[in-house]
Amino acid sequence: MANQGVTWHFIPPASPHFGGLWEAGVKSVKLHLKKTIGDTHLTYEEFTTLLSKIEACLNSRPLCPMTGTQEDLESLTPAHFLIGLNMFCRDTDNVLDTKENRLTRWEYLNKLNQQFWKRWSSEYLTRLQKRPKWTNTSNNIANGDLVLIREDNIAPANWCMGRVQTTYPGKDGYVRVVTVKTPSGYLTRPITKISKLATDAPIRTEPNKNAIEQNPEMGSTIDKNPVVNPKPTNMPPSSVTNSKTKKNH
């Protein structure tokens, strides 16, 4: 992998808070898995099967467009980094509304997987569509953008992808409705039901080399001139006297 230009960056040992992005994903999975399973008793084989299905759901989420071709609707997923292709779940009947006493153990595992997918995918799509306070102007959706369409009643590990073909701007020039090309045809949706996949890399600013030294072993930065918090000057004299008196005692 070194010949392919791959560079590894490691976090310090015993510091999981350095990986806030993936640790947040682990927290989300644990939360929804606990709500889905509840007090259900599963055997080792059943629990392993359920986790394998959940793994396929998580690693199938779209990250960015695979290519810049407008006819290509495929996206890059975490599974491409693991096995070289996307992950899928076997299509099964929707048993969300079926009572548990009418299901076999295999069907019950499918129901747990569908419940997890419904909870997690809804949260994931909501996070992608998060719209903060309109203090800054964002770019309009443009033709050719690869978007993720929010649809209900989709099987686990399946994502509705499409390319924007036509935009419908309002009188103020902002696009609020688009026509999207999908593998099954054309759909017209408001922009609140779609999420544009990231295409541009974030801008990284160069650190001040005179003040920061790179530690090759830890992969962290050390400030040569750290700022020491000054002692508070507005502390009442009585409090200073009392602290010294307590130390003497």
C-alpha cells in the first residue's frame, strides 16, 4: 500500500476521544442495538447473524460519488475499503408489523434487523439533512450532483441514489425542487428530501512551523510555546488568605 501513496496516521494509545467521528458512530450503533434487542435472549449464533446484517447496513452507506460521470449512480462506501465492493443484505419479507409469536427464529432476526435499519437510517439521513440557522449562504443544488433520496419502506442496506437532472429555482434564485434520475426512473422531490454527497475535500490550513513541532511517533502536535493560564487577579484578598491558612493547617 505504501507504493500506492497510502499514508497512515495513528492516534496516541489509550485515547479513543481522538477518534470522535467513528466513536460517535459506535455510540449510535450501540444505542439503537440496545433499543432494538431490549430484553430478548439470543444465542451466540443468532447474535452473530444479527451483527453481520447490521455490519452490512453500516458499511453500505454512501460517502461520495464513485466517479464524476453523470450517468454513474454508484457511490463510494466503507465496504469498498474493506472488501473492494459494496455490501448488500438478502431481500426478505417485511415483518415489522407481524407479531413475534407468529415468526420463526430466522424471521424474528430479520425483524430485529429491519427495526434497527429503520431507526439508524432515519437518524443518519436526518443528520445529513441537518440545516443550521440561515446565517450563511450555501450553494444551490446543481445539475449532475449525486444525491441520496429519502424514501420510506426501503429494505436494509439499500439506498435510493440519483443524479439531479433539472432544477427549479424560485423567484429569489434558490433551488427548492429538483428532478432526479434514479435506476427506476425520474423522481421530483423537494430539497428537504434529498442529501447531496460530499464531492470536495475540506480545506486544511498549514500549522505554524515555528511554534508547532510534529512528533513522528505519536502523530500529534506539540506546542513549543504553550500559553499558561495566568493567575486570577480579581480574587478577593480574603479568599487568598483563607486558602493559605487551610494549607498551613
